[in-house]
Amino acid sequence: MRLQRFLARAGVASRRGSENLMTAGRVRVNGEVVTELGSRVDPLTDEVRVDDIVVHYQDAPTTIMLHKPAGYVTTMSDPQGRHTVSELVPREQFPGLYPLGRLDTDTTGLLLFSTDGALGNGLLHPSHHVDKSYLALVEGTPTKAELDKLRAGIMLDDGMTAPASVEVLSGKDHSCACRAMQLTLPFSPGKLRLLKTPAGRKGEMSLCRISLHEGRNRQVKRMFGAIGHPVIALHRDTFGPLSLGALPQGSWRKLTDSELDQLNKLVSGC
Ligand code: URA
């Protein structure tokens, strides 16, 4: 981030005042006087001093939501050089942002990031039972008996799942779900009979909504797989009290104070 922004955020002076300190030669980064206004610092690793006093970067924690597109790995850096969600969030502006949980590379939807470790740990802790809701396009049409298995809890290779709420969408909900998932499919209410799916598959498929509070690896895909209806496309549209709304794919926004209050209440158990 720019040095003058760093100084202003740390409360040393206003942005203009920080620029004056710099041009007066009173600011050092790692021992070197820095007078150039465009200079950048890494708040996590660089040592900044004003008049020889170390400046500690302090900022109110920041929490944002991203509408994750498909094709991005949920990590802040990837040794294999794949596209990661870090390319889509303001990591320079808010150093220390990290994703709260993960979505698979091909999953779209609501992904939270925070610089607030306590909030992140709280939200991800299984004891807080934060509900997440997904739209899943699945092969075939699950029967009531199959859905009941998911509702009751189903055995996966890492143990029984907690009860989930799940339904096959029809009519109006169907078209809303298609819009949310950015699917442009010819469909008839109740069932999708497609000539060709986005994944190039043929045959019948259904749009389902599933809500659960666990966060195991690939859980939704494994749950539908276990009842014989593999997931073709998956989209998360809510996380606890938050929903994606009209946030465009690939965009992020800061949470509002009211949204943050609701999350903090969840975590503190109030
Ligand atoms: N469940 C999955 O299977 N994948 C995700 O990305 C999220 C939940």
C-alpha cells in the first residue's frame, strides 16, 4: 500500500499531513529515508519510522463478501500458479484479508474474507452452527425418499452428516435459481429436460436448494453423490444472515455495520 495511506491509517497524520512528513524527510522505511510520494510499503513486513519512532499499523478489522466466479481457487497464493480468489479482493488496501472457509474452484457464490481472526474462527467453528444455503443443479430428479436421507443425515466417508434442509425447486423458484447461477437453460417448471447442459451432459436434471451448517470438504457434492444425483453446478447464495443479493459475479463489497453486528452476535452466542 502507499506509504502516505499507511501513515494515515496508522493515525500518524492526515493523508496530506503524512505527505508533508515524507517530503520533509522525516519518514524512514527499513532504515531508508523515503520522500517519494508514490512509494509503497508492505505493512506486514516493512518497518516504518517517523522521527525515529516505529509506527505500528493499526486498522479496524475489515470483512468483505465476494461473489466468487468459477475458475478461482480459494487460497491467497497458489504455488501452481492457478487463478486464485486473491486476485479478486482488495488485499493491498486491507492487508491480512483471508477467506473464511472455502468454495471449490468450480463453485460460485458468496465467499467471506476478513482481517478479523476472532470473527473468522467463530464463524467457522462447528459449534456456532452457521447455516449456509446452496443452489445445486444435479443429475436426474431426487425422489422424496432420497431427499429424506439428506434431511435425516447421511453416512459419508468422514462420518454422518448433520440434518440438512433440502428441496427440489419448481416454478418461480426455478427461474430465480437459474438467474442466480447464471444458467441460461431452456427448462420446464419442476424438471429440467435439457438437450445439452453447460457441462456438455445430456439428460434430465433438477435444481435443488440445500441448507446446512457444517462445512466439510466438498460436502454438498458428496451428499448428492451419495443419493445417486451428482452435482453439475453449485452456487452458494447465503451465509448465516448474509445474502449475495445483486452483487455482480467477480465483485466484492464491505459488509455493512448491521451485517457485522449480526455476525458478531452469532459468534458471541447472543
Ligand atoms: N460443498 C461442496 O461440495 N462444494 C463447495 O464448494 C461448497 C460446499
